[in-house]
Amino acid sequence: MFSRILIANRGEIALRIIRACRELGVETVAVYSEADRGAPYLRLADQSICIGGGPASESYLNIARIISAAEISNADAIHPGYGFLAENAHFAEVCRDCRIEFIGPTPEAMAKLGDKVACKQLAKQNKVPLFPGSEGAVADEDAAVAVAKKIGYPVIIKAAAGGGGRGMRVANNEVTLRAGLRQAQQEAAAAFGNGSVFIEKFLERARHVEVQVLADKHGEAVHLCERDCSVQRRHQKLIEEAPGPGIDAKRRDEVCKAAVRLVKAAKYHGAATVEFLMDEKQNFSMLEVNTRVQVEHPVTELITGLDIVKTMIRVAAGEPMPFKQKDVHIKGHAIECRINAEDVARNFAPSAGVITRFEPPGGPGVRLETHVVTGYRVPPNYDSMIGKLLVHDDDRASAIRRMDRALREFIIEPIKTTIPLHRDLMSDAAFNKGGVDIHYLERLLKK
Amino acid sequence: MVDYRRLKELIKLMTENDLSELELRDQQETVVIKRGGAAAQGVPYIAAAPATALRPAAATDAAPGVEDEEAGLRPIVSPMVGTFYSAPDPESPAFVSVGSNVSPETVVCIVEAMKVFSEIKAECSGRVEKVLVKSGEPVEYGQRLFLVRAA
């Protein structure tokens, strides 16, 4: 096991990792930017090191400074959390060269699953269900049109090097396809340094269902079932839950096993999430693989009773998986609501400033993941998520009631948050029925 | 950590001038002192953000900024994370010491990171009053290395 882990992240996920390390008996080094100076969670680390100015490029994205901090603190491993450098294969390589363990996959495995075209090819070889579409990047406009003719409109154009909803465009016919293609290629080249695009069938009413996988360095991989993350706005998840409502047990089993095959085939170790879209007939098509721990990982921890962050650290240290597939059992239902510092009434405008009143919910089955305390100043430099409120209960209806109860207790003032929106969603008929699609929230907000 | 004597002075200052809230900020820490309400025995509420130096024990580094600003001392801070060296190599004398005169281009120390040795320049003019770090010690971004009395 490592002696000292440096956490190359901030906020709630940094706190999550600090907690896991303390429970494992591993020392922690937190790095922080000037914008995060004085943040209360920093004192929970054994050491903290200022690495630069507020802008992420000067701090949390600055590889040289993070590695220097690891060197002067004698950290033997780095946990990248999510976002920032978590899916940066170059960073993973620099860690390896500096003989610091990157808590995540090897740069090679990360690149293999991170590149959408390469990942699709590996998926095909391992019978992981895919969208009908081009066999890889489209060579030219005519090739794209031929593919679209075969699979039928509407189609979606995606950047091979993109992700998280960026660099995508839907085309309903040949004209918009040709026009969209040119634009997409230009944008992709500018944004990701790679103009390759591919074409997939576009599903109009789909649910986002993802499978959590954990793998060790000894070839073992285990899935922890799925999460349904269909409540989204502009491709950003707002609510996640597990298990996915109404999913047929056999279909679930098939897609989870497929995710495990893919992760094994990439010689991957660590935490990975294989994302799918599920159509109304419960056919799955793989979207992409996230080669890191995800924001919503606690949803899975609640229904399985397993600790994903600790397991990541253990497997990175060379330990075998602490549990086998047969040890994974699902109990009850869990829901997560992301608490963002946003003003829903003003089109989700970020709401920065000092939180003068912070009264978190509690009681049975409530888990709050946040670094925020009374008096905390939300810095303007980073994303607006200030916490995650989770509940766990015996079944979905009870979990929704519990979430509603917890949301009512939760007071954050004076900044605006998504708490009121979540309260509305817990009362919404469609959400209560379950199985909403990925455009549900946007339709609801338009009303 | 905040100097206790200084803290007492500040509390005295607040009480004498009937101040209800005082906030002090410097490179290392922020101290906020709030006096209780009408009650004569109101205990001041003190919240000090932790000194975030690598050594969690008592700080051997800079005194609170208020004093330095008043005295006209300007800090030279580290622009990077790494290990501080006061001399170009173990055999040579230090770049600067207390009493040295510096100008903006004067190299005052080296900070080493990932085997790369970077020369740090004074970027100010004056006389070195205090050397705050020992050679071989780790330094973080923004950490005060020297105090210079402006020319």
C-alpha cells in the first residue's frame, strides 16, 4: 500500500479521496490554487501545497507543478479524481516516468478506451453492442452520406477525439449532413486537435445507462451494475440513480458482462464506466468509456455497499480485487441530485459568492458529498457543482420520498442552487413513473 | 500559525476602538476576529485559515503581513513549487544574504523542480532584510522567500 497519496484535484472529490486515504491509513497531500486557499477541506489532508494561481491552467491542470509538489512531499502515488488531468494520458505517462503511481489505468489502456474510434473497434471485437454507423472515421462526405443512407436518418456526427457532449451534431437529411460534416470537422480540429469524425444512428428517445467496472492489475474485472443518468441538461447530468428503473434483468446482465469484456480486453486496471444509450426496446448502444472515477460513483456505492475510491487505490497498489463478481449484490435504490450553484430562473447562470447559511440534511439513508461549509466562498474559476446529495432506501418510491424529505431540510443561502429544481423533479409525474429519456428535463424546462 | 502576542494586541485594538470585526490577510493565512454582541463578556470568535506550509508545526516563515507592509518590507515569493537553494552550488557562497542590495535582475536563489534548476530574480530594488527559507527546504507557489526593504 502507498505511504502517501497526492490528490491532484479540488473540492468535493478531493475531500472524498482524503477520507478514503485516512481510512486506509495512507497519508495525504492536497494541492490547491490561490482561489482555493483557506478551503476547510484542505486541513483534513496531512499536508497541503499551493501550486499556483486560480486559473486551472496555472494549477490543477499544470502537470509540472503537480509533479513538483509530489516530489517535494515524497508522494508515491497521485489520485487525479475526475476532470482536470484524470483522463490525460500524457499526465499518466509523466507520472510513470517520474516513478509516481498514477491511480488509474496505464497511459496505453487509457488511450485505447479514450479514443472513440479505437474504442469502438475494440468494442466490436468483444461483442459490445454499438450504434449502427460508420466503421471508423468517415473518409469524406460521400462516404458519410452512404453510411447515413444505410442506417437511416437522423444521424449524429461525432468527433473522434471529443467527449462529454462536445463536438456533436445531428443531421436529419443529406443536405444538413453534408453541411454539418464540414463544420464538425473544422470544429473538432480546432477544439481537440483532431478533425476526425464518425457517424452514428441518432436515437430520439433514449436513456443514458452506464455500467461501473473495476479491474485490477492481475486481469480480474468486476461490474457493479448500472446507473441511469437520463436527467440531463446540455449533456450535463443532474440526477443519477441505480438500478435503472424497469430494466429487464437479462438485458442488464448482458450489457454489464459486455462492459467487463471491453475493460478486460483493453488491459485496463482501475475504475471505468462504460456509457450506453438504451432505446425504448431496451437495446443498448455504447457511447463511450470514461477512464476515471465518475462524479456519481456514490450512487453505486450505496446500492452495493462497496467503496469504489478505496478499491481504486488498492488495485493501483497492486492488490487483487477485494471482491469477486459473485460478491456483488444490489440492495434497494439510490438517487443522487447534483447541487450546483446556479440560478435556474436565470437560465442556470452561475451563482458565486459567500454562503452565509449552510444547513445540510441528515437522518437515515442520506449521504452528502460536499466540501462546502458555512462561510465558504464559491470561487468563480471552476465548475458550479458544490455538492452531491444522495439517498438510499428499499425501493425507488421510498428513495424519491426520502430525497424529497432531505431536499426540504437543505438550506443554502444566499446563493442560488438547483435544490428547488430537484424538489420539483421529485414531485414530477414522469420522473416518479421512471424511465425518462435524456431530453425529458429540457422539455420540462421549456414549459 | 498566528502569533499569540499579536492576537492579544489585535483584540485590544478592537476593544479600544469598539470594532466588531477585523480581517487580516497575508500570503500565508487569513485571520478573522469577530466580537460577540452586546454582552460585556462576549468572547471574540477567531477563525484562522490554516498556515498551509509543508511543515504542519509552528511556522518559521514570515511574520503577519500587516507589520511588514507598515515597515515597508516587500516579500520576494516563489513563482513555482520545488526545492529552495540559496547558492548556485554547495561550494559557492549564497546568492544574497541579509544586507545584500538587490535590483530587479538580481538572482536571489534557485528553485529546483523535476531536476530543472530555475534562477529566481528579485524583481524589486532594495536591501535584503530577512531570509525566510533554509537551503534545501521545499517551497510552494507563492511562498515568501525573502523580505526586502524597498530602496
